[in-house]
Amino acid sequence: MKTYLKLKEIFNEASLTSDIAGILHWDMATMMPSSSRDQRSDQLAYLSKLSHSKISSSEVGDLIEDSKNLNLNNSDQKNLNEMDREYKLASAIPTELVEKISKSSAKCEGVWQEAREKSDFNLVKKDLEELINLTKEEANILGETFKVSPYEALINKFEPSSEENKISEVFDDLQKFLTPLIDKIIDKQKKEETLQFETSIDEEKQKNISEYIMKQIGFDFTRGRLDKSVHPFCGGSTNDVRITTRYNNENPFSSLDGVMHETGHALYELNLPKDWMHQPAGKSRGMAMHESQSLLIEMQITRSLAFKKFLSNTLNKKFNIKDKATNPDNLYKLGTRVNKSFIRVESDEVTYPLHIILRFNLERKIFNNEINIADIPDAWNDEFNRLFNLSINKDTDGCLQDIHWFAGLFGYFPTYSLGALTAAQFASQLRTDQKELDQEIENGEFSNLVNWLKKNIHEKASFFSTNEVLEQVTKSPLNAKYFKEYITNRYL
């Protein structure tokens, strides 16, 4: 048993190191002075190297092999299995390469912020090329180690057991389903009248509204906070979850949508089993599961008519916003408008999968060496035109809009749409189990909703795969029919 306890100690230390990096990264994105970028890159690279060297050591490999002979209980055995998976991932990549990628991504992310402000891809092209080349090294090593394609190996970092070809099949099916549907919905909505906001809601009030609703839903502000950044994200560390958003005075509720998405992520992190804190099995499952939790809150719950009734009442009575546009039906119409938007994070849930399909297709080409880095803006624009029949005129509406590539997160994007499918499937079962859900949401009561998510999903952490949890909760593996039914019922 000593070998397993030693492993728990090592993985605990590695997790603490990652927690420190999480807070430093949050600071870098929210309030770090711009000239401190290089020093922060060095700090993050060192922490990445430290965490990686702990997990990838030959000592850990030997301890895992010795622990496989122990008579562990079911939970500890699953934790050991997750340790083994993390060890194999980490030990395959040289520590020197991990350090280089960390340093390169931190630098590239900082340069991206400037490039995004100036809408000039050329400013970040050199740094992105360096980061992609390093990531290709990593992908090739992982692909060879696990006998999969380099790109599939990257996806598996974020969603274990994913298969590139199966994802491609699902996305092809989604594209065929959505493309004709989008035009049909847009034509239908043209006949609907909507009221636009005449009341100006400044940044401070937008934040106050978001914080109030976060608290109502169940976000614990003694273990987290809300701040402003260039790109919305949920980060921080164990028991200290940091949410960020960005504000748009022309569309005062785009920030709330972003906050609701990140609140879904945060609830998952805050409700993980405390007894397994800092252990591999106690972490959140892959990012498809994580995105399912953010999208379930953002789309399934806060875009519903029941929630808009609660929001309308909140705006009128709590924040004294007396605007005709705040009536529930109008808020619902505004929240479910379907438009062909350039920006992924501001798009609706019907067109959103096409944004992901675009990124998935380009990532495959990048890691199949079919695209030169300098050609990314044109390749992006061509693919966007193919999917949306629209032309992009500036880089901030195209390849510079997302942080992911410039932070080295290649292979992450597919998990968004896999998460949307998973969210629809969970939500179908949630509504079957909780007949009074809409009435409770309308009344601003979210405890039964959050408790259902906590019991059925959050507390299971990484003790089960995403598909295992789906089968436990819905009696079915991942099935796109739930998403298709949900979209059809809401929009047609």
C-alpha cells in the first residue's frame, strides 16, 4: 500500500503546481502589466516543467507497476488507472519539449492580444508558427505512442478515447442537418417582431447583474470571482475558480451569456468530490463533459423562456431597468435569434456547431501539413464562406477571434460540439426527472437543478468515462438525435 500512497503524494504535488500556474495564468489574462509578459512566460514554463517531471519520472512508472499488484478498493483502482493514463501521456513527451511549449504558448498568447487589438495576423504569425511546430512535435510523439493520428492524439488530451474519424462523421451529419435548417429558421424569424433595448446598461451594472444571477444559480463567491479579460474563460485553481467575461455596450447581454457559459464550467469544478481533491480520478472528466456542463447552463437553461421570465423580473425589480424590451417573450426571442455571425462566442446554438466544424477542419489540415501558417487567414475565410456563404473582411472576425490556438490548445475545439450533443442528452433526462424544472427556474430556484447535476455528473469526476456517465444517466451512449430534437422543437 506504501507504493500507492506515495503515488497519491506525487500526484497531489503535481496538482498543486498546476493550481499555482492556473492563478498565474488568470493574472496574466486579467491584470498583469504588459511588460511583464516574458517573466510570466518563464514562470509558467518552470511550473509546467516541474509538474511534468514529477508525473513522468521513472519512479512513478515503477510505483504504478508495483501498485497494480495491490488489492485496492474500486475507487482507488480507478484512481490508479487515471494515474497510469496521465503517466503514459506525460512520459511520452520530453520535459524539455513541455517547457518549450509552455513558454512559447504564454508568449504567443500575449502577442495575440496585441494582434487582436490591431486586427493584424502578421503580428503574431511568427510566434504562432513556432508554437504550432512545437505542438506538431508533441502530436507526432503522442500519435506514435498511442498508435493514432497526430491530430487524434491532441484531441485525446482533452477528451480521452476520442476518435478523429468518428468525430468527422458526426460533424458531417450535423452540417447536413443544420445547413438547410439555419436558412429556414432565419426566414421564420424575419416575420417575428422584436424590441431592441433603448436603455443603456453600463459595464458596472452588467457585472452586477451577472454576479447576482451567478449567486442565484449557485456560484460560491467565497471560492471564486468574476473579472474582465479579452476572451471569456473559467480558470484558477482547485476551490478557487476564476471566471472572466468581456463587455459590449452595444449588446449588454452578450457578457451575461458568456458568464452563464463559464458559470456552468465553474459549478462543475466547485462540485467535484472533495475527498479526491488533487487526485487524477477527482478531476473533471474530459472537456466534452466540461463543455456539456457549460452549454447545459448557458443554452438549455438560461436561453429558456422560463429563465427569461426570471431574468425579466430581476431586471425590472432588482435593477430597476424599465425597458419595454425586457418583457419575457421579447427576451426569449432575442436570446434565440439565429444569425450567421462571424464570432463564435457571440453566435447562437444553431449556427455554433458550424463554427466548430470550421476549426476542426482547419486543425486537421494544419496537422496533416496541408496549410502553411501564413495561409491560415485565407484558409479560414474560404472555409467560413463555404459554411456560411459570407466573406470575412478583418482578422478579428476570422482567425484572431479565439485564444485557443495562440494558447496552444489544438484539439480542444471539437469538444465544444461534442459537449453540445452531450448537454442535450443530459437535459432531456433532466426534464424527465424534474417535472417542475421550468416553474422552479421561473421563480429563481436553481437548487434542485444544481443538485441533480452534482449527483449525476459532477461528483462522478473522472471515475467514469463520458460515455459511461451518459449510459448511467440516460441509458444511452452519445446520440445526436437528442440535440436534433431539441433544436427542432425550440426553433421550428
